[in-house]
Amino acid sequence: MKNLQTDYLDLVLLHWPFGNYYAAWRVLEEYYEKGVIKAIGVSNFWPDQLCDLIHYNKVVPVINQLETHLYGQQKAEQPWLTKYNVAHEAYAPLGQNRANDMFAQPAVQALVKKYNKTPAQVALRYLTQRGIVVIPKSVHENRIMENIDIFDIHLTDEEMASLEALDRNLIMIGNSESVDRVESSFHWYDKK
């Protein structure tokens, strides 16, 4: 906080369910209770991990940040997030250029033409209309402005269904159930 020149943080996420994340969560709870952190959440927690964390701690995460995009829509996770009143935030909502054909899908292209929007705008509108928080990464001002310009359209139920049908349950960036991911996190911590 000293480096940020602030005396509080708006939101802090526990990034992976690895190591002694219970101890880490309890430290976040202490800072939350002191008002030093205004909200705490998690990232990459699957329903079983999230449920376990909630039932054995005091503070329910305000948000769970999951890789979520047209090819990996995390539909199975949504009922659990809703049950515990945890917001769903998409990271990599545009796939981080790892699924090059995602935006070329006929369902996406039909909506691009109908609404005069970019494929990225169609994807972001689909996610926000599902109630998912999206924060697409960009350093280009024109793309940042484009990513915000999605609220002047409303996709119909049929259009939503056409995009929902693109789900492949695909995780392209990071899977906390992957042993390789767990092992690589140990090496990262060992370097610290």
C-alpha cells in the first residue's frame, strides 16, 4: 500500500487455491475486518474449493474470477456462485488470442453484421447479459473504448442461445486442477 500511496485497497483476490490458502484467506479476512481491504475474493476456485472455503471461514468471497469466454463459459459453476452470492468475474473474456476461430463462428458473425459491432463486443455483451463481470485487458485506447461500447444492444433469447451453444468447456490459460499448474506454482514460490 505504501508503494501505491494509499491506506486501503478496494479489492484483493486470492489468486489460486494452492499452498496454505486457508491461512492466506484468514489474513485477508483480518485486513477486511480492519477496513484496510474493502472487499476480498478469489480467483480460479472451482465450486468444491469455493464451498469448502466459505464453510470454514468467516467472510464469503465477494467475487470469483474464472477464465470465462465463449469457448469456456463456466455454466456449471454459475449455480454455486449464485447460491453463495459470489459474483462471477471473467478473466480472458476474449480468449487472449488462444482460440483464433472463436470470433469467426457463424453465430458470432451473424450478430456482428446485425448489430454493427465487433466480434469482441458481441462476446462481451453476451457475458455481461449473463450477469458476468468482464474486465478485458487492453492497453490501446481505441479498444478500451470499443470494449465499453456494448450496452446499446440487447441480445435476444435466441441469440443468447446461439452463443451459448459455442461452449466447449475449454480452459485455455490456467486450470487449478492441473498437476502441472500446481507444480509450476511451487517453483514460482521457491524463487521468492
